[in-house]
Amino acid sequence: MVGQHPIAESRPLELQRLAGNRAVAGIIDQIAQETLQRVAVKERPPNETLYNQPGTGGKAKAAQYGGAVSYDMTRNGDRGVTVTIRIQFLNQARNGVDPNAPGAPPGTPRLGALIGSPTEIPATDPDNRRAWCQNIVTEQVKPWNGKLTLVGEEVNVFSSNTKKRLPVTFNSVAVFGLAEKYDQRIIVHPTSTQANPATGNPIDAGNYYLNKGNYSADDSVIAAHEYGHLLGIDDEYSQSNEMLNALLHQAAPKSAPSAMKALDKKTVERMVLSSLRQPLLTQLATTLPAITDAFRANRAVVKTKMAAAARAGVVDPAVRSELEKNLAALSDAKLAGTVPQAVAFETTANFSNLTAAGAGVDAGFDATKLAASITSMYGAALSKAQGAAVDVAGVGKTSINVHGSVPAMTAAGGAQQANAAGAASATIGSAGGPGTFLGLPVIFPSAGLTGQLTALPTTWAAAGSAVETGVTSAAFATKMAQLVKSATAAAAAPLPPGVVAPAKMTRAPTLYLRAYSVVSNMAQETCRQLSAELLNTVIQPALTASVTDLESTIQTEVNKVMSTPASGVAALGPPNPQMAALVTHMKAQLDADKAAAAGGGHTPLGSGKAAPDQNVTYSVQSLMGSSKTTEIRADQFNPLVAQFNDKLANMWEKSFTAEVK
């Protein structure tokens, strides 16, 4: 207790008898407002479990982590609470040799272990790490401040209880001396050491990196996440189903229904979708020749429209202006008056719009590139659906991470290979074509996604089609002006050492030849890019819609298997045996994982509970999860609130609770 008030040494019960409870409450309240209390919070190193290791058959394997919790908590009467962590920033190396690797010397410490003794970061450090640390301690507390309030009340015997709200301020202080007092020690690695878990250099609560490598989050967000660990808050990513279930019970109000049933259904949906990815792409590859042929067969319509757009767009003032700038930069000053004349001639009388449109559209409709583009866009649509976060009641948006063991079930030799191939074939469909039916020749129509894609270019001749709205003189002019401007800027960039800049043009014939080349090449490239954009514009929505329809089909079967009683299945429509088999199989895998990990709670490793490898893990997108948002929850502060109630609440106060805004 710092700044002890004399009245606090009196006996409150005698005061109550002499002055009455209301008067005593007023005195005590005055004392509370004037009193500063400070305690050092130290807890045993907590253990936490993360499924962030490669496991058997592509599953996720658990690993145990932990670190000491130490900070000062100060209560300034009823004005508020301040939590301060003194961080000692030092320099030290980590072991980058896997002790299990062939040739590793005997006695090699674990990968990532700190080796040698820590040293002070020099004040003259070439990376200026001390300044970086000073900035980090300021930035890392910002996501935590202004959000937490401790809410409680003081009991009054003869009047209503006094409501109290104590805002909590988080503070972080940097120290750099080996002998200085500190709560936590963090090693700051220089730019010469890249953060990379594979080399024993993962970013964690004890190791910060100026060179983040492939870590995409901002330094301040990473540090804020690690600051949460220094407060004793566990990670909320790479969680098993059982661990997330425990987290839900911690986070949700006691009366709230569990969100686990809905999440399990969504998990099975994602498992099925993930298992179908490669079979779908494989099936699509078989029909791509027919798809690209259908688009190429209709490129004459595009060429006609493109030629008209090029003829009108190339003379746009913005295009001519950029062309003049480009040629002027390559010409001697004495040709300044000739440049506009050359541009005018090469964009009118000497401009072959048919040639530019023909060559450009052909290049944009190249079969090989078009097939690769469709495959890439379809893969991206599947990935977007697979990676979409789900809103889990209690904890917020959460990613469902399906591991490689699930697609392996539908790969060659996998238990569900045949069912997945059949489901993929039904989704992608066929190109149709000649065949026989009951011994008679017949032309089968294209079907599935293939049928949808091959039908798209047949509408291009109609009014209001994608060609009419997308291939315009305005679009051509905008695109060509951008291309010429970029080329001019590139030409003006400094040349590499030893490379001599070409001499500037001094003769009009040379200028005209150059103008012809620039106009022709840029116009052709403009036509190519507009053609590619046209294809993307019409193909992308069809691919996205196909994936959405597939998700709906999967969801229907998941509802049948996981929600519908046997008596109600028939009313849900005709059966889809292959999809139903996939759903049933994936549900069984999830159920097996849940059963094997049952009872493990939120941190099974270190508690003697089972932590078997998992097919699926979960990552909350909050600050203590994947850090895709900086959201925090009240339940995350349970340990801190418990420390406050134990050490800083007075005898008349009920237990405080956390309120987060």
C-alpha cells in the first residue's frame, strides 16, 4: 500500500456505530479516491497447446508452449487501474540446426533454443533496434487500451450499493540494461536474421524480429498479440475441435446455447469441399479443350467490335498526349514540332485498326493461356469458399483449417476416391457431342459447369452483351493511355551501371518509324488486354456461381446426414449417393477426432490429457487468434480480473467483472 490514509487504520465497525454507515461510506470512498495501491503479479508459467506441427498423414500435430506471467497492477482508488509490463530487450542468438537432422552434432539443443548468453543491444546498433523497441512498446498496447473496464460494486449496509467502473490502462516500458529490473525479457533479432519457423526463428512472446520474413502482419499487431501472452492470455489459433469447444464454454454466457453443433456441420461441409478440390480441377482439365474452342469460335464478333473501338479510341486526346510525351522523350529538341504531326499521322491514315484488333484478340484468346486462366480462376473460387470465415457465437469470426489428410482421402488410393470422382464429374459435367442412344446417333448437349461456360460466347452478338458493354472506344482509350504512360515512365528510369542510354532521334523519318512502332504495338497490346479482361468478366461469375451451387449441394447432404431424422429424408429430394457418402465419411472422421481428444479441454498437453493429431483445426480471427482483427473479449481477462479481486479489491467490494467494448 502506497500513500496510506490515516483513517484506514481505524476500525470501520466502531466508525459505523459512531457516525453511521452512510458517513463511513463517504469517508471510505474519499480514501479510495486518494489511495494508490500497487501489486506485483507473478504466476507460474502457463502451458498452452497449439496444433501447429506437421502430423501423421497430413494431419495437424499438437505442441506445448508456455511462458511466465509477470506485471505490475496499480489501482488508483476508484479512478482506474494501470497494468505495466517492463520489457527487457536484449540480443541473443537461436539454434538453427535441427537436432534430429542427419549430421547434427551430439548435444545440439532443440531447434530455436536460445544459445549463449544474452547481451545488451548497443546504443550504436546499426539497425537502431533500441529506437525500434521504444516504438514497439508504444504501439503494442494501443489495441488493448480504451476497451477494458472492471465493473463492480461496494456493499453499503443501510443504502444502495455503490456502483464502480474502473477503466484499465495497459502500459509497456522498454529497458535495455542487463542489470535493470524487468518483468519480461524479449530478444530482438537484427535484420540479418529472418523470422522463419523452419530455421528455428519463429516470432513468439520472447523473440521479436526486425526482418519478419513471410509474417504478413504489421510489427505493432504482432507485438500486441505477444503482449497478450505477457498478460497470461493463450493463443486462439490452431485449436482442435475439443479445444474450441472449451473456449466456447469459457466465452459464452452460461445460459447461451452451444454453437458447436452448427460449427460441426460447417466443418463437415468444408471437409467435403476441400476433398473435392483436386477431383474438380482434374475433371475440369478434361473439358477445357471444348471450353476454349467455344470461346475461340466466337472471337470474330469480338474482333469486329474491337476494331471499331480501336479506330475511335486511338485518336482520343489522352492517348495522343501520352504518345507525344513518349516520343518527345526519345527525340532531339529540334523535332519537337514534328512529334504531334507524327502522332496524328500514325493514329489516323497509317493506323491499321483491323491488324491491331485481329492480332490482339487472337493473343487474348490463346487457347493455352485461356485454359490456364480458367483453371486459376476456378481454383481461386474454390479457395475463397474454403477459406471464408464463419461467425461462431461467443468467439466471433473463425477460420476452419482443413489439413492435407482430408484431400488424401479422395486422392488416388484414398477411401473416397471413386465417390469424389463421381461428384466432381457431376459438377463439372461434359462437353457433350455425338454419341448413340438406343442404337441411334444423337448429339448430347454439354452439361454442368462445362455447359455453362461453353454457352457464354453464344450471346455475344446480342444487344447489351458483354462484348458491347465491355469493348468500347472509351475502354480502349483509357487502357492505351495507361500503357503508353507506363512505357514512358519505364524508359525514364535510371539505367543499370554500365548500360548506355540510346541516342535521341534527330531525323523525322526515324521519328515516324518509331511512332508507327509505338502506336501499333501499344494498340495491339491494348486489344489483347481488353480481350483477356472480357473473358475474365464473363467467366469469373460463372465459376463463382458454380462453386456456390456446389456448396449448396454439399450443405443439403450435410443437413440430411447430420440434422434430418430418417423419416424426413425423403422429403428433402432425390438422393445424391456419392455426395452423401462423402459427407458420411467426413463426419465419421470429425467424430473420431472429437472422441479421441474428448476431455482434453483447452490445453490438453501438459495436463495428462490426449492430444491426438487432427484433420481439422480452428483459428479465431481475433487479436489472440490469427490476428486478422484486433478484437478482444471479456473472458480473455479472467486471470487478470482474478488477480485484481484477490489483491486489490477491498473487503466491502463484490468481485469485479470484465466489460469490453
